Amino acid sequence: MGRVQNKVAFVTGAARGQGRSHAVRLAQEGADIIAVDICGDIPGLQYPAATLEDLAQTVKEVEALDRRIIATKVDVRDRDAMKKAIDEGVAELGHLDIVVANAGICIGAELADVTPEIWNETIGTNLTGVWNTVQLTAPHLIAAGGGSMILTSSAAGLKGLPFLMPYVAAKHGVVGIMRAAATELAEHNIRVNTVHPTGVDTPMGAGDLNNALGAGIAAHPRIAPMLSNLLPIEITQPVDISNAVLFLASDEARYVTSLAMTVDAGNTQF
């Protein structure tokens, strides 16, 4: 216990899934939380959107650990709203030490079926949203004398998974943001890393997303092995990713920066 004791973490996409798990896991180890989530529909989404009730549940779970949390409905693409949530959260909790840029969406479609709307929504949330998070939190980490940024990429950030082109492009881009930010922020004792999950058991895996991927695989079976894991599991749990986030946030990883850390059951080995 206490691996991030008395630190403050900003977590995006915190209403449920990996984001909630990250917030709770960090709180279990002593961190206070600034949490944001869009809590609303995004056009083209193939699974149920997060809700304000979901975000309230994250608050409940963090507070049950006797940690403080400030939670706000914010779209990571909205720079003004993001800056307000970050600045107000830091003003109330005193400082910022950890940033977890987790918010993201995934829409499955074959290349010919990717619309400009799907492209723009995915790039806006998964790439521009991460850029906003990094740029707007950096001054607070600098003021605190250093810290850790963890950006959620994906196995799709290291390989060209099929039927997910906008997602693949965005997640590769997240690695670029990480590497550039790690270089520029190193002099301020700020570490920047990415985590790369394989499939995770979250609401993203519900609804029509799996159906879209399954249809693509059925039509193009030769590339199906790209979605397989090397270890004999079909899917990971959110806490598996949260444990990696906790390590990267903690002083145990004090000399770890510019790392693309896979938590992918060997998926990127195919």
C-alpha cells in the first residue's frame, strides 16, 4: 500500500472500464483523483456510451477508499473545458503528479466503410484528446517538480490491426506524442510512457463492435491470427492494465521514460 501516497492523478475517460479501474487502483495506493469523462453519446459508437451515473460510481468507489476525487463531465476534445477541469482540480487538491490519458473510442469498419465522421470522431478523441491532456497538464507537473504521464495506446499502436484504421492511426500517433513529450519534458523530471493493451473486458467490447470485427474476419480469414494472443487467454481485465499504470506512476519506475509498455498477452508478437 502507499505506492503513490499523497500524489494527485488526473484520469481521462474515468467513468468506467479502464479509466475507472485506473482511478480506483491509484486511489488504493494513496492518490487523490481528478477525473473527467464525456458521459455522453459519440456519433457512430458501436457500444453503449458512458453516463453520469457511471462517473458517479467511480466517485463512490474512490471515496470508499477514503481518498478525495473531483469528477467532471468533460469532452477531452474541448480544450477550454479540459483546462478548467484541470486547473480547478489542481487548485483544490494542491498539485498534480500523475496524468493518465486514457479516454478513447473504437469504431470497427472495413476501409471502404470508414466515413469521414468515423475518422474525425476517432482521431479527435483518441489523438487530439491525448494531445490536449499532455499539453494542458504539463505546466502543473513542471510546477510540482516532476511527475509521470501514462498515455493509453493499444496493441493497435504497434501493429496494423485490421478493420480499425482510424483507431490504428490514432494509437500509433499516441506513441509519437509520448516519445516527443518524453524528450521535451525530461529536463523537468517528467516521465512519459505508453501502455499497449490487447483486448480488455470493458463495455467497449459490447454491442456491435465485436460484430463488425467478426464480420471482417469472416470475410478475410487470412488476417484473423493478427487478433490472437500468444498467451492462452482471450481477454484481459482492466486491473491488469491498471497495475501497469500504477507501476509507471510510482517511484519504482523513476528511471522509466519513453517506453511503449505492452500488456498484450503477446498479441504484438503475431
